[in-house]
Amino acid sequence: MSFFEKSLLSIQNLDTENVKLLFSRAKAFKEEFRKSRRFDHLIRQPSNRPIVVAMVFLEPSTRTRVSFQAAAYRFGFRTIIFDSATSSSMQKGESQYDTLRNISAMLPDLMVVRYGNSPEVEGILDTMNCPVISAGSGTGEHPTQALLDAFTILEARGSIAGQRVLMVGDVVHSRVANSNIQLLNRLGAEVGICGPEVMLPAALGDWKNVKRFSDLRLAVSWCQVLMGLRIQKERHEEVGISNSAIEIWDQYRVDRVHLESLSDNGIILHPGPVIRGVEFSSDVLQDRRCLVLEQVTNGLFVRAALYSLILGLEV
Ligand code: CP
């Protein structure tokens, strides 16, 4: 597909050529930013009218919300932030569905939307007056996180094809895992998952070529890319996982001892937020192989590249 004026709601919307184009633009923006602390001047014909991006966050966010906003500012776009149900008319009973329809009716040029498990919201995103970028949807998808993760792997490891990527944690509730597994499979990586049974999918379904591990140390020695995933306690109530099940998590916390099994040139990722002492011990975040903050930096450039492609800003 061409990115121009298209929504990005799922990794399924992208083919390998799209990903290559996006990554080459993100790389150009990052390299230019290193030299001159800007990349907006790489756009050959900037828009001669103000561009308004409406950012609607119906679930909490730090990294995704702020990096979409920072990327918009780097281009000089105007952003409208809607992230508080308590200070909006949702407090008076207006639904998420109608809230989105009303924001779309104000004719922004682009919408960035984070939402929960809501078929009603999912169903109307295709009918907005402008392209929509998913900023994460419940336990569904987080396409831009998967893109920035793959970009980070490519940068650090030199390729994605052939890399062995292990996801440790609450895989079954993770939109990041879902988008990452689809994208990494498409780009030729091998994927492994590891965690307590209640946090792994009962069946792998559409996920092809995914290895399951129950022993964390064995899993770490298999991989070159170790990706932690947050335990999504807020989703557990919906599916009846009790706190006692979460306690078995202790066996899956990555710590210094596990890192002894990770190859010297392996890398450590986590989409964030990292809950220290839960998924990772603090020393994992200090390991020289840990690229968690580099992922955040790459999020800025990947999202800027995506804006430019959807809005038809050529470099
Ligand atoms: N990775 C991620 O989506 O983080 P936030 O929830 O803070 O945006």
C-alpha cells in the first residue's frame, strides 16, 4: 500500500516495502538530527498550511503520547491533546464512540488514537474524516511500537532476518507482542515466548514459527534479542487471572544471573513502562546491552517518518 492519506491500525496494513521505506526515512531523520538537532528541513515541500494532529488517548500513556507530540512539534504541526475522561464531556456520559466522532468533526488532518478493547471504537476508526494512527488498542495491536522495536533491532544487530527474538512476560495480553510477532515473522526473525502458562496463549493460532519456552534461563541462552513485557494487571480482572497466579511470575523476572546466558552482543529491549523489580531487576536496566531508552528515542524518528509519509511530505 501507499502510506499517503492511509490509516495505520494494524501491522497487517503494511508490507515489507512499506517497512523498508519507513525505516530508511526514520534513519535519515535520526542521522540529520544528530548533526543539526532538526530534521524538518529534509522535507522538500513543507505544507504551506497549518497541520493539526488530534491525539486522543482513552487509555494512559507516556512514551507513545509524548513521542507522537514531540515528533509533531519537530515539524511545526499543531497538536490537540485529548487524554482526560474526567475533564471532558465523557464525565457527563458521552461515549468514546461519540467523543471520537465529535473530534473527527473538527476536521483535524490526522488523528492518533489509543483505546481499550472496544469493538465499537474499533469499528468507527475507518470512518473518521482523516487518517488515523493507532497508538495501541487494548490487547489488540500497537503497530508503531512494533515498528520502533524492529528499527532498534535492525540498528543494533544489522539485520532482522535470522535474529532470534525472545519475548518474556504477559504475552497473551500484550498488544506489543501481537504486533511484534506479526512484524518480526514477516521480516524473517525467529520468535520465542516465555512466561507462566496463564500469560502465554493456549494455542498459537495465526502466530507461525513461534517457539514456547517455560525455562527462562534456557530461553535467554537461545535468543539474541531479549524483550521484556509488562504484566498487564489491569487486563487480568477481565479474564479472571487471580493475584496468586501473578505470584508465579517471580520465576520469570529477568535479573543479572539470567543475563549471564545472553550473548555478549545480544540486546535487551522493553516497550515500557518497565516496572522495576517485576519484569526486570534494576541492574538489567543498567546492563550495557540494554537499549530501552534507545527504543524511546527511535520512537520519535519512526513516528516522525510515519507522519511525513501519511501526510505526503516528500524528502
Ligand atoms: N510503550 C508504550 O506504549 O508506552 P506508553 O504506554 O507509556 O505509551
